[in-house]
Amino acid sequence: MGRGQELYIRAKQIIPGGTQLLSKRPEMWLPDLWPAYYSRAKGCEVWDLDGNHYYDMSIMGVGANVLGYAYEEVDAAAAKAIKLSGMCTLNAPEEVYLAEKLIELHPWADMVRYTKTGGESMAMAVRIARAHTGKDLVLVCGYHGWHDWYLSANLVQGDPLADVHLKGLAPAGVPKGLAGTNLIFHYNHIEEFKQLVADNAQRIAAVVMEPIRNDYPEEHYLQEIRSITRKKNIVLIFDEITAGFRLCAGGSHLKLGVEPDIAVFAKAMTNGYPLSAVIGIKDIMKAAQDSFISSTFWTERIGLAAALKAIECYQKYNVEETLNDIGNKIRNGWKEISERLNVRIHISGIVPLSHFEFEYEHPLAYKTYFTQEMLKHGFLASTGIYASFSHSDNVAAKYLDACEKVFQQIACIHQQGKSIETQLDGAVCHSGFERLN
């Protein structure tokens, strides 16, 4: 057991849930064996507390580090902001500069507000929509954070959110009076959406959805949603927290050709610094002044400065082209290797956020085995990858070489008639929210 695993044992005694983010729990990756903590990171390279070196071919800071870890131009801008003082009684001018830049990238938008995290920015967007319309009901498609407005979907019978992102999200602590204030619809199911609108049109404040995540929209799907929401005076909110700044410098909706009333950005916008933005049309955004929406650290300078520089780098280096190239290289490699070795996988996701699933009984056991063996080859890896500007062709080639070795091992296990579970060095990884002991 390494220092990281030992530290995580201590963490679970004093931090509920062990970590601050479900996606970073070692149980989601390789229970008892995942390195858990890093000492430093640069580009797509990571060193754990024992000095072991890995290439990160997984989620790159949970999608935050599009340019790579410790990217010098962005870090220099943040360091300059720190030197000039990250906080002051007066406002940071970067608030205005960044708002102007986001509006320049999205000409349909007129106004901008900031928060620090994706979850709270989504809560802000929904608050603004409800304040503007005077209505309460929200139709939801996708994953949008941990706040009460979203998690209240699971106050009704069943586990509605299991179908759109994570299973087992118990709404403990969410006021029961919020039951029925949001309803789930499924991506690319336009008739389901139309029926929900028909049944509830007079109560709907907003439609909240990711314009793209795991699948590309079917023809006219987003356009129909836009047409219906406009006709019914429903606020259309696009959650661009995951997809934004990957398909282009700005929101994915710019590539998809559909303009929302509000769009929300976080994660990728700053390359690892805490800042998120809610942008929208003036008629709706001005409702933010009718509701109390305010927080001290939304005004700090560092994230604003980092976002401005990160966006500059996205444009200057045509980052989306690299993400597309690396994503396609990985996808094509998975396909070629798996078909040649007769290992059954299903590849999906948008190119910069590609993933695969093992098509066998007990797929989580296969996923755990893949992570376990890739770690031995020096890769932080699972069945998905967030392409990064720091992922070179050379690193991608090394990664695919390791993938081939592990897929070959899986093929041999099948040929020998063994169970994949017997090849695990520990427990099977979790797939959703589970209480830790």
C-alpha cells in the first residue's frame, strides 16, 4: 500500500465521502489500489505521493484541464493576478473584459454573471429563469450538479436521474416540498419532450439540458426544442460545462447551430482555475436583479485572469483541432485493436470525450481490470478519455500500445475460460453514488 492509499484511509475518517468530488473517489476507479493523491502534475503527466509517474489518459482533472496541467501561459496570468492581489474592496476589471470576450464569442448573448463552480452556476441560471417567468417547473435532460433544484427529481418514486447520468443519488436533505418541481426527459426523445410540454406548458419556467454529451443530436432535435420553447415563452438553458470549449472556442451550440436563452460554462473555460459563467439575453438576465444572487468569492481576480488567457490560447492554438485529432486517434485505435483481438467493446461519446464499454456480463469488472492493468503500465486510465492539448501523438501511441497489451490479456483470459473477477487484485469499482464505510 502506497502513501496515497494510506492517506485516503485517513481521509475517510475525517472527510464525509472521502473526497470533495464523487468522480475522484478511488472506489470509482480501482478500490484500495488507486494512487488517490498527486504530488505534482505537468502537461498530461502526473506523479503520486510515492513519486510514481503516470500519463493521464483518463479525465484530465475531471475535464477542467483542456490545455494540460500547469499550463505556463495560463498559470503566468493567474500568478500576475495574485501578485496584484486576488481580492480587493474594488472590483477586478477582468470581470468586464471577460464578459466582453464571452459576448464576442456568443453574439446572441448580452449579459454575464459569474460564480465559482458549475453546480452553483446551474443553480443561478435556474433561479434567473424562474425569476424571469414567475413559474416553478423545470424540464431537465442531463447531469447538472448537486443542488436542491436538480436533485429534487429523485423525490418522486423511482430513480429518475439514473437514466440521465448517475444512479443512486438519494435526495436526503432535499426539502420534500420540492417534489414535482422538475421533470426528466431523455436526449433525442423529441416526442417525450413534446408530451411533457403539452401536459405542463403553463407551469414551465425553463428547459435545462446539455446540447451534447454522449451522443450527437438527431437531425432537427435541438431546433425543435428551440422552436417549442420560444413559442411557449420557456427559457432554454444550455449546460455547456462539460462540452463547452471542446468542439470550438466557446459553446458547443455554436457548432450545432442552435442559440439558447442562457448558456452556462465552467470546467474547461479556465484550464483548472475556479470560475464559471452564466451568459444570456438581456431580457432574461436582468431578472438576476430581481432576486438576491451575490457572493464574495465570485469577485476574486485569479479565475477571471486565467479564463481570459485560456480562451486566448484556445483561439491562438486552434485547440479544438488537436482535441479532435487525438480523440479520433484513440477511438480508431480502440476499434482496430478490439476487433483484431476479438474483445467486444462499444465506443461512443463525442470525439473529444470518447469512451467505450465492455460488452460482457459484469462490465464493471472488466472496467476495473482494464484500469488495474493500465496502471501497471504507467497510465491513469479507465474506459473514457478527455482529450487534451497536452496529449501528443507519441503519448497516444504509448497509450494504445498499453491498451493492446491489456486487451490481449483479456482475450487470453477468455480463451482459458477464466472469470475476469478472479483476475482482480481488489474489489470491483463503483458505478454511481454509494455510501462509503
